[in-house]
Amino acid sequence: MRAVGRFGAAVVVGCLALITACSGSVADARRDVASQQAPGGPAVQPDSPSPDGPERFQTVSGLGVNANVHSWDNGRLRPAIDMIADLGEVSWRVIIDKADWVAERDPSDPATIDWSRYTPIYERGKMADLWNTIEYISSKPGQQVMVNVMGGVPEWMGGNHIDPAAEDQWVRMIASMVAYGRNVRRLDFTLLSPMNETDWNGIEGPHVEPEQYVRLLHKLVVRLDGLGLRDMRLVGPDTASAAKASSEYLKALNADSLVMSRMAHFGIHSYDGGSGGAAEALAKSSHPGLDYWVTEFSGPCPGCDTGSPNPADWSSAAQTASLAIRLLQEGAAGLMQYDAWDGYYEHHESTGYWGLLAYDSEKGTYSPRKTYYVLRQLIRYVPRNAVRIAASSSEESVEIVAFQDPASGWVSVFGRNSSDSPVKVTVRLAGLSGTIRLSMFTTDSERDMEAVEGPLMAAGITNLTALPNSVFTLTGSATKG
């Protein structure tokens, strides 16, 4: 996690929000409501539906969270995992921190793995916490796991960088970790982000320039293939600067066809709502079908890396929502909130308080912050493989983003009224046909996914009154006639 990005080189203007959620199943939340026009909504004539349907953009492939395994604590983390899994189809960036578990140099040939040496490493301490966390996450339906390696490498390997002479040792360390998790623990994961913020300060992850980064990934792919793990796919470069990822790291990646063929998603970080031109850069790359994930994003949280709890829960949640909507509008196929729960990070040497779930150390319990409800609503109503569709709002203070689930036909609209007054607004999903009996939910500083009367959407148009400084969601299934 990048300190400068968190504290605000860029100030987010005009909070756009996701939505908050109540308890219960997706089916419960998507219940039909009485057909009606929202109170005070302006009368609008429906558009003629397009024979081709609404304009379509990216397909969603990974909405979720970052998750620190240091909080496992002999299984006391299970209730927190339960709450996060209840968000919906969660994509987890499961973090092992730091990248120093091979504390002493292995003098043997790096092309070999002496399991009598490595097995004890992977059976204890934080590595055991990694496997136990993944195992419990995977026991929940609809969950997707990616392993991320965060923090610096052992001092003998370079510490804040990776010595060229130690590259093969690094490859063995990462490959042996994957092989143990997959082949010995029989865990279900095929996504790997082997480094973190390689463009930054050497603390969040080793400082690795683009050419070395790609060289290391190439060696790692070859090694994983040799271990029978050809189904492993990479996510990266997970840089602190989205612009640098798109301009420098992608250029180096394009030069290596093997590595690009094993990339599942192009990974960037963003704490200001910008994607660094990732969509445009990928469209011109050697693999134009590759999508991108924002593997870290969050609203501002001053002091949260250095042991100070979030001082402004709703403000931070609202800005988190704003960033998420902006990034989705720019084309992100995945967003991973930093962080799932409060917990200790080795590379910061302090407890982080970015969590969707606040931890009470005296009681040993977890409780949701406002960001939990924001993210729950996003994930619950935008399942994997949902497609972003064109959407517009009649009012400047009400910004929206919309999705359609091809499998079920459900349509969801997420929006926020950033005004301090109620706003009557018309929402248009151009090209959408039929009628939709919408459920509507609202959250603000006092509400957590409160159900209100939902409007009727006809031919892609609906009217509603958005409450002051609130986040809302509209969701329902289209019917003919």
C-alpha cells in the first residue's frame, strides 16, 4: 500500500458512491416492489429501444478485497471471513507479508527444491496462516483467490530490491510457495501476483525496474511449468503509479510473448480514481483482450498505516465509493478494496486500520464500517461476468454507473447524490427494452442499505428522488410487455 497515494496527492472531487447493503440473500434484496413512479420525479417519454440493446463496455471479472493473513490467529479470523464472503462473489487478494520466509540463503542449485528444507518453512508461522486462510475462504461458495506477495525480500536477496545474482533464488522461493500450496495443501488458486508496488520505495515490495520485472516473471513461468503448474496465471505489475504501469511496465511486458500469454489481468493501484490510461494502452498492446484490475483502491484514511483508526468513517466510505464508480466508468474489470479487516503489517511494522471490518482487540471481535456496506452492495448486485452498460443521469450532482447480468437479465444502477439537498433525477439506460420492477436501497451517514419504495423503469428510463448526500442502488429484472 502506497502512503502518498493514500493520503492524497489527488483529492477526489464529487463523491460518487456505490451502495450499501442489508443482510439477507441476493434473491431477498432483489424482490419485486410495487410498480410506481418515484415521488416528485419528472415525467419523461420513453426512448425507442435499440434493436441491439444497450451499449456495452467491460465485463466484470473481479470485485473484492485485499486480505492480510497475519490476522488468522488460530482461526479467530473465521467470523471476519464469513462477513466478507457474505458480500457476494468476492475476489480475494490474499496477502503474504513480507517476502522473506526463506530467511537464509539456500546454497543448493536454484534449479532444485529440497523439500526437506522447505516443507518445515511452509508448515509453520505466517505461511501456515496463509494456507489456513485460503482454505477457509475457498470453503465459501463463489469465492476467487489470488495470492499476492507484499513487502521486501530477505536481506541476503537484496532487501529493498532483488539482486540480479539472486534472481533464481527468488524464483525458487515463489515457485516453492505456489507448489506447496497447490500440490501439498491442495488449495484452489490459480492467480498469482508475485510482487507489490515495484515502482515505489522498496518497502511495499522490492524496487524492480520493468525489464527486470519481466525477466523475473519469465523465469517464474518457466519454473511453474516445470513443476506441473501450467494453469497458474499472473496479475501485475501492481504498481503504485497506474500511469507508470501503462507506459513503462506494459511496454516491457509486450516484448515477452510467454509472459503476456500467462497474464490473467493487468494490475494497477489507484487511490485518486485515475487508471493511468490502462484501457487505451491495453487495447494497443500485444494482447488487446487483456483486461485490468485495480488491485488496491480506497478513499482517504489518514494515519491508517501508522496505527491510527479511521477518523471519518462515512466520509472515507463515500469517497471510496466515488473512486470505485470512477474507475468502473474508466473501464476497470476488477476492483479490490484495501483492506478487508484491520490487522498488523510486517512491512509497516504497525497495525493498519483500512479495514472494511474494524477489529476490537479487547473483545476479539470484528464489526462493519461504512465501507463494508458500500462494497457489499457493489459486489452483491454486480456478479462476475456482469457487463457495464451505458447510463446517464439528468442531474450533475447525481452520478451513476450501470451493469447488466447476461446470465440472469438483472440490471443494477449504482449512484450517489453528492448534493446536500434531495434531488429529482431521471436515469436513462439507453437501448434497454421492457419494464423493470426495481428494488431501491439507500445508504448515508445514518442508513446502511435501507429499503425504500422502488420506481418502475420503462424502456430504460426511471425517475427517482435521491436523498441528500446519499448512495443508492436500483436493481431488478426486465420483463416484456
